[in-house]
Amino acid sequence: MKIPRHQTEEPFDLVIAGELNLDLILFGLPLVMETERDLLGTGFVSTLGSSSAIVAHNAAMLGLRVRFATLVGDDDFGRLALDRLKQAGVNTTDAIVDPSTTTGVTILLPHGAVRHSLTYLGSIAALTVEHLNRAHLAQARHFHLSSLYLQTGLHAGIVDLLRYLKSAGLSISLDSNDDPANLWGYPLYEVLPFVDVFLPNESEICRMAGGRELDEAIQQFADKVPTIVVKRGRNGCRIMQDGRIADYSGVTVNPVDTIGAGDSFDAGFLCAYLKGMDMATCARAGNISGALSTLSAGGTEAFRNRSLRESFLREHGFPLIGD
Ligand SMILES: Nc1ncnc2c1ncn2[C@@H]1O[C@H](COP(=O)(O)OP(=O)(O)OP(=O)(O)O)[C@@H](O)[C@H]1O
Ligand SMILES: [Mg+2]
């Protein structure tokens, strides 16, 4: 299956300045964990984690030309994570290896529909706008920003950077992901005026809006962003564009875990969006891509499995195939 690439002047469709770390996933641990005991898991997977990197990896696997600018420590986890991106065809020539920091890590403990998620930030919070080559970032059609409240090192210059990228003609998307402090303060409202597509999940946008119901929460952001795409797990997504709200149902699957489903949704949605497709098609591409990621542990393993990826995309009519 070959997905044709865009013929544009910019060498990249999608550029991401983001965090890069591994996810260590332990299955089968109890929800309530006693201290001073040896607790045994029933399964373990180590895989590429971090929202930004999962979007980059899976967008490349879906056929986009992707550049990823990041910062990692001079350690095995950093090298492994970078290798995974390179294997997917992501350009990582702007990755910085900084021996003074340690590559971050996330430990995930899924328990059926809920999970513990424990992160050591390390290099995740060390990336600043001074590390980024602005001219390189501008050589793309679209800039995506993830994990706003983990990438605290970017906060100082992010508004300036987005203003520059916007004036250079790039479209911009934001997946804030969660705010561990649940405060939803700076720089969310300063960043939103530059964002074309806002991609929160349902819980996030409701909490951002001070605990409102979903439609009220969407309305609260309606005059700030042209397109709001709310991810709703197995229920698919709800999208507001030009004042109209529509629901798009998800694909029915039997998930192994839903880690990275939101990031995989972003990758699929952006593929269709960057092809200029209508909102219903973008939503479908996002829902198919999100569902695919649930079929293996973590956010990228199902995309790395070529036969699974190709058969699932074909079976569900992923919109870019054969076009
Ligand atoms: N159980 C499921 N069945 C089918 N599709 C799913 C399921 N869970 C997630 N998806 C797909 O993935 C998308 C994103 O899922 P979700 O709402 O969990 O995002 P998220 O919470 O941002 O995820 P992440 O943990 O990656 O940040 C959904 O909108 C849907 O398209
Ligand atoms: Mg998310």
C-alpha cells in the first residue's frame, strides 16, 4: 500500500518541537498498591512514548513527511527513542543530545479502562525555544504542539515562536494533553490565538472550562479557535467548526490498551487535514488512526506492525489510501 506524498515547496508536511521519551508499561498490577510488598505484573512492554513523538511517528507511518526537533539526555533511553523515530522515517537532524540532563520516562500501569501514569520529566522540561532552529521549523506546512504542561521549558518563548511560524505561513495545531496541576493557566490562552486546530480530550476541555459540561466547554473556546476537535475515547469525537457542532462515531475494536490513542488520533486527523479534506473525512481518519493504536500495547506498536496497520487501514477505509 503506497500513500502518495504532497508535492509542495516545503520539504516537510508536519514539523513538531516536542518531548521524547519511552513508555514502560506494566500490565496486571493491582489498582491499589500496597507498600513494603513485592507486587507482580503479568506483562511488560517498553515502547516509544510521549505525545509529541507518538504523533510524529504515526504521522510518518501514515505517509506524511515529518521533522521532529527535540532534546534528550546522553543515555540509552534517549538513543532508543530517537531510533524509533528514525525507523519510522522521521527527520531527527535537529535533535539535541544534552549530557547535562536525563531523558524523561513514563511508567504506565493500565487497569482495564483506567490507568496510572507516572512521569519523570527530565529532558522533557529542558527543551527551550533557544534550542530550536526557527528557520528549519518554518520549512513545513504545519506545526504541531503537544503536552503544553509537561514542556515547561518552552513556555518562556512559545508565543513568540508561534507568532513567527504563523507569519511564515504555517498552520498550527495544539494537543494540550493534561495539566498535572489541573490549573490550565499560562500559556494556554496566550497560545490559542495562533492555533487553527485544537485537539483536547473530553475530560481536558471540561476541566479547562472550570468543570462545565462538554458543549458549554466547547462554547467557551468557540471564539478563540476556528476548529475544536474533542476526542471522546470509544465514542469517537465531537467537532466544532464555524459555529457548527457534529459528532463522529469511533471504530468498534477490542482494545489492548488506549495509551497514545489521542496522539494517534491527532496523526490521522492531521494527515487528512493537510490534504485539505472536509471535517467529516478528517474526523474519520482520526478515529481510525486512534482505534488502530489501541490494538497493541502503547501508542506506536500497532503502527509498527505493517500487516496489522495496512489491513486495519484498508478494512476501515482510511481516507488517504489509494488516492
Ligand atoms: N476504546 C476505543 N475504541 C475505539 N476507538 C477508540 C477507543 N479509545 C480511543 N479511541 C480512539 O482514539 C481517540 C482518542 O482517544 P482518547 O479520547 O482516549 O484520547 P486521549 O485521552 O487524548 O488519549 P491519550 O491517552 O493518547 O492522550 C478517540 O477519539 C477514538 O477515535
Ligand atoms: Mg491526549
